[in-house]
Amino acid sequence: MTTPTPNGPGPRRIRLLVVDDDPLVRAGLALMLGGADDIEIVGEGADGTEVAALADRLRPDVVLMDLRMPAMDGLTATERLRARPDAPEVIVLTTFHADEQVLRAIRAGAAGFVLKDTPAERIVDAVRRVAAGDPVLSPAVTRQLMDRAAGTGPRGRDERAGAARRRLAQLAGREREVALSVARGRSNAEIAAALYLSVATVKTQVSRILARCGFNNRVQIALLVHDAGLLDEDGTPPPA
């Protein structure tokens, strides 16, 4: 995750790059987000092929990325961008609540998604949360995405669950508890209170989990826990 940097005098502002092939959508997003004092739209892109060069030149903290674009879609652009060192966070824009491409983008490292008809204040909040390191994806939405991913049958789910459990087995006891709390959608402060830890310790544990699993954000931890079948639909551990 990149950290917002100062843009001249005053508080730090979040540097945002908007990528969508529809100029009307870009204009609408610019209008919605431009009124936030702590967000600066540093650039716009019309296709996934432009993302890497724009990210290099503009150094955004967050990229708001449309999934469906002509020459290179947002999924491919997200996968390539998040594979780079010091990559900005990505929020994917979509018209679907549950979609295989959204799930793939999140597995590739996107920090969440917002619908194109989301109210302006919620899009602003999503940008702020992602810039602060918090995913924009609830456990319920995670489960919905996974359940509706195209082509996922019982065998595929079983294989994915087995792989996820083997990965989780690499975690120490406290790391596993923190991973379960992340999957429940808890913030660092909420995890600290529930597990009687300091917030700094929780941050360290989350960083260790990311490193052990080869992940780059908390949403991927949540997906791993859900893949392993360790949470019920309400976000609680299943009975022993």
C-alpha cells in the first residue's frame, strides 16, 4: 500500500487516478470526488493499457478502475499493476454485485469494489478507507462473490478449501486468530480489543500474515479464510 503524500501546504491529500472508458462516467466521478478536501484527482485514463504509464508518472495512492474496457480490461490492468512493487491500491468499478471478474480482481490484490450507481458519499468513503489500508468488502459480500463465481462446482470448492487450509496451517496460533478477525471485517482497533493486543501488535501480525501467504492486502486474507470454510455466512466460526 502506498501512503498519501503531502500536496503542498495543509493536510495530506489522497492522490486518486480514475480509469474508465466512458468519458461521462469519468466526468461524473470527477464531480463527485472533486468536492472532497482530502482527495485530489491526479489524472484520468480511458483504457487499461494506459494504467502502468499513468501510475509511474502520477504516483497515485488509489486507482478507481473500471472492469470492462475495450483494449485492456480492468481485471488485466489490476493484475499487472498489483504485481508491481509499491503498487497503488485499486478499487474496481462494476455494475454487478457478484461477478467472476470482481472476484478475480480481488484475488489479484484489489482492495474492494464499488458499484457505479453507489452514492457519492460512499465512493468518497471507499477511497478514504482503502487509502488508510482498510478493505471495502464485507464478509457477506465476500461470501456472495465466492458462491456466485462462474464455473465453481463442489470439486472446485473442495480443492480450493484444501489449498486454503494448507496455507493457513503455516500461520502461528495468534496469526490465525488475527486472520479470522480480518475475515470478519474487523478493523485493527477492533481486533486489538477482541484479542487483548495493542493496535501496533495487530498491525505487525497482519504484516506477517501477508508475508507468509504472499498477499498484498487484507481482502486476500479474508478470501483465504472463506476459501478454507472457517466462517459461517454470518461471519462466525463454524461449530467444532
